[in-house]
Amino acid sequence: MRKLAFFGLIVLLVTGALSAEPELELHLAPTTRVVLSNGLTLLVRERHDINNVGIYLSLGAGQLTEEDSQKGITNLLQNYLLEIPIKSYHDAATAIESKGGVIGASAGSDASFFDLNVTKEEFPFALEIVSALLHIHSINNPIFNEAKENDLNEIRRESQESYQFLYNLFLQEFYSFHPYKSPVIGLAGTVKNLKSQDLLDYFGQYYVPNNMVLSIVGDVNTDQVIKLVNKYFFDLKERAKRSKNIYYQPILDDDKQIQLQSSSNVAWLFLGFSAPELKSPDYPAMDVINSILGASMSSRIWLSIREKHALSYELGSSYSAREGPSHFIIYVATSPDNLLESRGHLLKEVERIRREPLTEDEILITKRRLIGQFILSLETNAAQANFLSSSEIAGRGMMYDEAYIQSLEKVTSAEVLRVAKKYLENYIFISVE
């Protein structure tokens, strides 16, 4: 019944009368924030209506903490840690899955993560496994070499995927003097040259408690969680943080066009712009722009290029908000014969959002859609743990889930127009035919 009631709420929010402003409240349980003596930040939210627990550990390690000679080391380390023996188990995944749970690891541009979803009964065991991953003192060379080879294979696969190849090319051009210029997975040359000692040194520098946020959401008792976290994490030693390599680049001051030739029967258009950073006050308006232009099947680009003119196989847009300089991209896959016409419609829609204010109905529907999607995305304990930890490690604070909705509600048509004019003026255009 809870799920049905929740779904009904979303339908009501999205389909309510367009003449009224959305009246939305995100009802979340209180969150307790504790900083351990060694600097580890712990966030706990009790939800007793679901018998599972979401665990999310964020680490301030990613592209911004990698040197040029280390590109991909964070991703390699994350993969390595999931493959090493833990206690009496083959690896962490085997340990958690044996108890009916799941575990994953990922690396990002600004931070990296471990995420787990387990039952209430197995929560202490899962916490012990996470702790064990942070207590390594040496590198298992055979597993290190296997993890490195897996990463190199993934880099080769990405280079053969059209979208990923073009996206990586855009990153190189857009972030020419910034750590973001390389893909998170790294470059074949740098990954190949990484040594086991490099991994251990990097682990010792960045996988430290004062560089971590641990969030726990679910059927737990806060006091008991604090005791367990102290038990398993208290002996981790803090270390002085190094400053992150955030080099601010100016907004593009001119257009840049790159034309590539291909023997494929699919042509690509890839358009990239500067965009607001993660903590910029322009962030909510850019979210609206992304949704309006290409992030949904009702977006302007979808309706114009695919529905009205039937020109595209695949299209969309993506807003990548980061701690440092951020970007917004639009992509279209079409046939070589339709490339020029698709380009014309694409640029027309970009110019339109820079020149014409959104109607009241259009902005209201878009904001309701974004808020409804956001509320749905936080339904599970794992999702809430993810959002709490990610927001805290990024410096937006643990209450950003509520602040995000409030900021979206305040976005106006005039603000969308201002942000579109500011960021969608100059671009990098890549075409493949």
C-alpha cells in the first residue's frame, strides 16, 4: 500500500492543474550527522518501514586528485578492492552476496563510491566488510595485474563505441588543460604504467577517514550504528588533505568545429557547451534547460528531429555538473544523408531557447516532471544513502535533497532565458559522417 500511495502522489503532482504553482514537500526522516574523532563523517537516517539498509561510502578521490601520470588510478583501485580476498571470502562481492545483499564500486570525476544494499540482520556484517576494504596494507600483485588488464580491456572497448569515442574527444578539446580532459577510466598508456606501489601510495593518501562520508539509511537504530561504526572504523588514521586540482577555465569564447570521416552508415552530431558547476546558483535552471532540450521523450529536440521529421536513430542531452568546470552536451545519431538537416534543426532549437522565454505551462510542466522524477528516485534506502553521501562529499550538505526541490520551484522563465544566454552561446561541434 505504501508504494501505491507514493505512486499516486507522483501522478497527482505531475498531472495537477497547470494554473497553480506546484506545492511539493519531500517528507524525509531526520538525519543524524556525526563526525568521528578521526574525521570520518557519518550520516544516519532511520526508515523502519522497509526491512533493508542502504550503505554508501563516498571518498574524496577521483580525477581531481590524480596526477597526469596517474590517469585512471582511482578507477583501478576501486576495481582492485572489490576483487581482493576479504576475511574468509574470495572477494567482497562474494561475501555480501552470500548474505543476500549486493555491493558495487565506482570512480567519478570528483569522488568515488562503494554502495551496498543488505538486510537489516546482515547490516553489521556488511559494515565489517566495508571496513576491511579500508584496512589493506599491501597489494596482491596477481589480483592487481588482473584488475589492470580488465581496465585496459575496458578502455579498448570504449574506444570502439561511437558515443564514448566522441564524448572522450569532446572532453579532450573542452578540458584541454584540466584534469577532466581524460576519461574517468583512464588512458591506456597511464594505466599500463601504473605499479602496485603507486596504488598503495594513492590508497594511503586518499582512502583516509577525514576524506570519507559514510551514509546509512534503513531499518537501523542510530545509537547502535554509531557504536558499530566506531568499532570498525575508529582505528583508521586521518591524514592531511591535499588540495584538489581545480583549474577554472573561462566559458568558451568562440565556436570550435571538428569534422571526422567514417565508413559507418551512421552519422553523429555532438554539440557541447560550458555549464554551471555543481554548487552554482545557476544549477537548477540548467537542469530545466536540459529537460526542455533533450533529456526526455517530450523534449524539444526529440519532438523536432525524431517525431516531426523522423531524422534520428538516437538522440539526447546530458548535463554533467561537477565541482570544477562543467559541461552540457547534445548528441544526435542519424544517417549521413540526414546530417545537414538534423544539424539545422538542432542549432535552431538551441537558438530558440536562448531567444524565446518558456511559456508558463511549459516551465511548470518541466519543473513538476523534474521534481516528480527526483522524489521517485529517492524511494529506496540505497538511493537515499547515495544522495546523502554524495551531496555531503561534494560540499552541498546533507539537506540538499530538500534544498534541490525548493531551488527548482523558484526557477522562472526569465531565469532559464538568462542561463541559456550565458552558457549556450559558444560551443564545440563534432560531426562524423
